[in-house]
Amino acid sequence: MSEEVPERRWETTPNWGAIVLVLMLCCAIALGGIFLVREHRATQDLAAGNQKLAASLSQVQSQLAVVTDKLNALATAPPAAPPPAPVTQAAVEKPSAMPEKPHVNARRRLTARRAAEDPRWKQMQSQLADQQKELAATREEVAKARNDLEGNLNSTRDELNGSIARTHDELVALEKRGERNYIEFQLDKSKEFQRVGPISLSLRKVDFKKKYYDLVMMVDDFQLQKKNVNLFEPVWITLSDRPQPVELVVNEIHKDLIKGYISEPKYKKSELAAANTTPAPAPKLQPASTPQ
């Protein structure tokens, strides 16, 4: 009896290293293909751009050549002929060598007469005359308004300059007018506020040489700053309960302090409103006299 030889079975295990190597090779080939495609497209775009640039350059060169030819033609052109001499009345009345026909002369006269008698021409002339008159009137009104404005500005400037007291005696003279209340103050350099009349003041900076100062004010619960205010320069402050602005003037500047005054209206808005609403006293009636 023959012995049976057992069959050998080969068990195959996958080679992962070769698989990874193949995959990497495929990826490299794919990336190389993509890169080549992009480079090819970029090369085509660059070639198209070069063609467009060359076409534009050739067009500019042709235009430049045309301009050059025109300039050369103008440079070599003969001088312009002198203008014809004006036709005088004598030349018109002088008979020509060949006499004109009667109907041609009559037609020219009729054309000239129609042009002179055209109503549109007269209307245009009248419109031009009206526009010239309106322009002259407008110029006069503008000049008058400018003169009035300059006069008002000058008078206002004079009034403001006259209402500024530079000394204590001038302030007393202003008080004698009885139009406003004047409050003198002396303010030292400090961050604290000092009450002066209807407002509070705080002096923050003083320049004695250049004669200016920086000031912080409390006006109707609002804090306001005024910087680089010169000597004798009026500062106008509008208050809610005053019919006119309050004026602040500094007439003395020292090293670390300033002196000046505040001018305010004599009456408040509420006082003026109360005075206007107070009824006038009724007139007294006298008994009628009995006849004798």
C-alpha cells in the first residue's frame, strides 16, 4: 500500500511595506501630474498675456507713429495765408468788372432786411439787455449788503470792546449803567472749583510771559474747558436760566493766579416771565358828577 503524502498548504501573509510603498508611489505620481497640469496652464496664461501685451504695444507704436506724422506735417506745412482785408463801404459801392444781375442784388437786399427785422433777433437783444440790468442790480444789492454787514460787525466790535473793563474803575463805570451785574474774582491755580456768580471756576494753567491761561468751568452741571485764553479776551457762556450769555473777562494775569470779573444779566428768565404775566392793576373808577 502506498502512503499518502500530506499536501502542504502555504499560508501567505500580506506584505504591508510593499503596499505602503506602492501607495506612496501612486500619490507622488498623482501630485506630479497635478503640478504639471498647473504649470502647463500657467504657461498658457503667461503666453496669452504676452500676446495681449505685444498687441497693445504695437497699437501704441502705431498711434505714436500717426502722431509723429501729424507733427511732421504741421512742422512742414506752409504758413497760413494772411486774413483777407476787411471790405469797406467804398469797396462795396465800387462797381465790379462784371455787373451783377438785378434779381441777385434785390435778393441780397431782401435777405439783409429780413435779418434786421427778425423778431427773434430783437427778442434776443432785449433778453440780453434785461440780463445785464439784473446783473447790475444784483451787484448793487451785494455791495449794499456787504457794506451793511461790515457796519454791523464794526459796531458790534466797538460795543464789545467798550463793554470790557480793563481796570477796577472801568468796572465801576459799567456797573453804574445798571444793565448787568458784575462780580469780581481772584482765582488761584488749583484743581478745586471756586464759585463765582452763576458758575464755578478752576484755574489749571497760567503762562505769565505769553499772557494766557487754561480754565475749567462747571456750567449747568456740565464741565467745560477753555484753553489758551488771552488777557482781556471775553469768554461767553450761555446759561439755561439767563436771557443773555454770561461774560467772563480776565484783566490781570500773575504767576499762579488770575483776576477778573463775571458779567451776568440783571434778571433771570423766570423773573422776566413772572413780570410779564403779572396783571396790571385795574383803573379806579371815579363817580360821575351830578349835574347842577
